[in-house]
Amino acid sequence: MEPRDLSSHTVYRAGRGVEEVARDLGLDPDSLVKLSSNENPFGPSPAAAEAVRDHADRVHRYPKTAHVDLTEKLADRHGLAPEQVWLTPSADAALDYLARAVIEPGQRVLAPTPGFAYYPMSARYHHGEVDDYVLSKADGFAQTPETVLDAYDGHRVVYVTSPHNPTGSEMRVEDLLTVAEETDEETLVVYDEAYIHFTDSPSAIGVVTERDDVAVVRTFSKAYGLAGLRLGYAAVPESWADAYARINTPFAVTEPTLRAGLAALDDEDHVERTVEAVEWSREHLQGGLDARTYGSGGNFVLAEVGDATAVAEATQRRGVIVRDCSGFGLPECIRVTCGTREETERAVETINEVLAEVSVA
């Protein structure tokens, strides 16, 4: 037998890892700086790491209590009922859970381009069909209601990312409300806040207490530094309470992950340190790179460098791994994650050296 026809499905290409690059180039992994995956350069909260160790001997039990504890903690933090918090093994899984809950086979969704590849991937996994709305480089990738609504035609789901990956642009909460108000009652607007900690803009989570057609997605991978554990959640309207139990994979989030999430929420100093470092790094990248950069509310900066593949490969050979954005439909751009001061300074110096050589050639 053969699997079903997957020809319309794209492959998600993650940023290359340190070990992978070191092996390919014959370099010492400790000499490399990875700034390609928007990870936290300081790692997880020490309290989260300790929580994983402390609960490692409990992994023979299903994580019932920890799941309830983290759900209630998040609900209390956001002023929601516990039923409005859907814990998931990553924000990507939160997108899957929402797709399971609302998409019927053949229904259409609307996703941004450039944008996070998993929006269309998740929709197609659930037998949806995908259209896109374009964020224009000429407009600085501005996210306005008109940008979305001009492409809207009764879609079942509309995806919005703020701050947006890979450009860093944002959609204001009031503009999100305009999109929700101007789309059909049976259209769900999914507002992805993976990078919300790195911007001064307010969260949209409160919107789910007012409307039944908006869901907000969050992750623990970025500011909390738990990318390797895979933890996310969706904040949904209260009327959706019954849906989670019907579409949730049994005990999907592991005991160590839940315990790490609980500890990470309490370590506000770690998040504050991370955010402060990102603000400095972002400013240094935008001011120091010899390339056009775009305003960013995320923990990364998009830079226009000409031939992104050539520049990314050249910087990688020099030990700095950045993201070639050709896969986002931006073959002239690289995305640089905000690192520590030392990592950021090295990235700016290395990228500028490569750009100087490219321009001379």
C-alpha cells in the first residue's frame, strides 16, 4: 500500500543545528554560534531545569495533576476559565488542535506569505485547502486589516502572527478586532503570539473573553527557553469547553515538560533578563549591519543582503549560523536571531565581512 497523496504538502525546513553544521564543515561545535532558530540564548530557567530533574523519577505515571496545575496557573495569569486554556505539546500542536476542532474537509484557510510554514501544513494535514494574503516588502511587511480582508472570501480560518515571523511586523489588537468583526461568524481568527514577550504591544488573549471567533496561540519555546521540551497552549472562547477533551491526544504533554512550564512561569527574572538582552541585540543588529533591516517586535531581525543563500552559507563557514529566508519566499533576506552580546557582536562583524566580500566580487 501507499500513503495518501501528499504531493500538495510542503516540508518544514528547520534552521540547521550546531552539531549538524559542525559535522558537515569539520568545525568544532563549541566554536559555532547558532542564530537561526529564534531560540533563547540563555537556555531555560534554572528553576525549570531543576524541576525536570526533580520529577524525572515520576515519568512512569501519567501527568494528570501537573496538567491541571499548569492549566489553572495559566488561566489565573490570563484571567480565563481553566476550560479556555488548551495545553499542547508545542504551539505547532496548538495549531493542529484548533484545526481538528474547526476545519471540515475541503474548507479553505487564509495564511500570510511570507509566513510560518506550519499554518498551511497544519490545515492540509486536516484536509483543508490554503489561500494566502501577501505581506508586501514594499510596505515594510505592514499588517493591516485591509491586507487580510482584501484576500478574504469566507475562509474558515484566518491566521495572523504578531510579531510576525520572519519579518517582525505586528498587527495591533484593535486591527485584529476589525478583522474578526469584518469576517463571517463562522470564521476563526487564529492570532499567534509566539513572540509576544519581546514587544511592548499588548496581548490579545483578553479578546477570547469577548468573542467566540478568536483564538490566541502561545509557546514556551522562546522567552521561557523550553524549545526542546515542546510546550504551548491555545486560549479559546469559553463556549469551546467540550471540544478540547474530544480532540486532545491523551496525556499529550509530558510530566517533566509540565513541571518545567510551572517553574518557568514563576521565574520572572529569567524572562526579564532574556527580554532585556533581546532589546539590546535587536538594536545592535539593526544599527550595526551593513544591510537594510526591518523593524521587529520579535527576538530576531530580518536583513536584506542580496543573495541570501550565498551570504548564509558564507557566514556559516565562518562559524555563524543564520537563517536563509529563501524558504519563506524571501531569497534576498536572512533572519538573525538575537543572541547574547558576544554572539550578536560576532554575528554583525561576520555578516558585514561577508557582505563586503560579496560587494567587491
